[in-house]
Amino acid sequence: MAQSARAVDAILEQILPKPHGLHARVQEAMRYAVFAGGKRLRPFLVLESARLFGAKEDGALRAAAAIEALHTYSLVHDDLPCMDDDALRRGRPTAHIAFDEATAVLAGDALLTIAFEILADPATHPSAEVRCQLAARLAQAAGSNGMIGGQMIDMRAQDAAFGANEIMLLQRLKTGQLFEFSCEAGAILGEAGEADRGRLRRYARNMGLVFQITDDLLDVTSTAEKTGKGVGKDQNKGKATLVSIYGVAHARAEAQRLAEAAAEELTLYGAAAARLHAFPFSLLDREA
């Protein structure tokens, strides 16, 4: 994962505009947000799934850079005062604190936009059809029936008595849809069939819930120093999570079950999927 993160950061360094001109401030904010750190989980999933289907690494790195740009936009906007109102992200001040609220909004908009610019470029894949499939799938994952829809549900969560089903829907949309795109992108780049794409989507769906449950566990059991962001937020806002509904022990058991279900989807690919197979289990003990 560290190796793939370095490779993706190198591509992002090339692709993201260098600050220049009267509009340099928004480009500085874009770079501030993107290069604030982070584990680059979604790019890792793109690269590993692309290897399963023999996709060219250069194109996979560009698709990985696109999803990281879009993911970072979502974090910048999620941290805004009108959303989660967070002051800390990846261990340092959030974009609207480091710059200002208007600049953070524009930087997020620019990161969202450049993600599609990257995917549309022939350097990502020589086939226009493949590029269109990537762009369409990312638009679905990030739109009102995907990540943005999940954020809308999340904004209602503190005033609603959500049960486990509603929370899983929220998490599948807000967090899981970008994971689904990241895994399916490799199959699209490799021009694999729908059966392969379906397996990767199901893997990502279960793995995404593992990620969210462990994230909620960290919110309850960890510290800001370890996670690099504020903790205890959901409890303070009165938001229900699977951890608050199930309890810590049951939530850990559910995460284990989901990790096993995710890994089972990859049986067909054998050793070629070893890192993807191990990934959901690695989330179970994460500390950040």
C-alpha cells in the first residue's frame, strides 16, 4: 500500500495544476488538501483490481489519481461548517481553516472537476468507450444515488431514529460507492465482463462496510492523536452507528463476518488477488 501511495502521489504531483496567476490560491488549497497525507486506500484498490485483469499500469495510476482527487473533494466539503464542521483532517487543519471557507468550496469543486478531466484523457485508456464507462461509473458512485445521497442521509441522521438497515444504506452510499468504483475501475480498464465487475462490486460492498464499522469503532475507542481527526463526533451529535446499535463486541464480530464475505468473492482469482483478499482483514485492527 505504501508503494502504491507513492506511485499515485507522483502522478498527482504531475497532474494537479501548479499554483500560478491571480487564481493561485485555489490551486494551493487543492494541493494542500490532496497532499495532506492519507493512506490512499481507493487508489490501492484501483491498482490491485487492474492487475487482476492485465490493465496497463500507467492508465490504472491515472484512474487511481482521479478517485483520490474526487475523494479529497468530498473530504474538503464534508469538513465545512455547513456539513460536519471539522477543524482537523489527516492530522492538520482542514482546508477551510487553513485557507477560508470560500476557497475550500472552490478547491473541492476543482478537485471534483479534475477527476473527470483525468478519466477523459486518452492517456488513461486508448478506448473512448472505456473512458466513458469510467466517467459514467464514477458519476454514478459520486452522485445523488451514491456518495452525495449518503451525505444527505448523514445530515439527517442526528434528527432521525435510524436503525441498522438505514445506517447500512447510509454507509453503502456515502463511503461504499467510491470503494465500489475503485474496485470496478480495474475491471473496466481491463475490459473484463459483467461477471467480473459484479464480483468486484460485491467484494467492495462488504469491504466498505468493514471500513465504516472499524471507522466508527475508532470514533468510540481511539484518540485524535492516533486517527488524525476528531473523535467522538457521532456520539456528541446523537447519531446512531452500527457500533451504538450493536455494541463494540457485536460490531467487531459483524466486521469479521463481512471481511470473510468480501474475501470469498475473490476465490476465483486465486493468488493474483492475494493483496485484495488480505485487505478487509487488515482493516479489523487498524488504529487510524
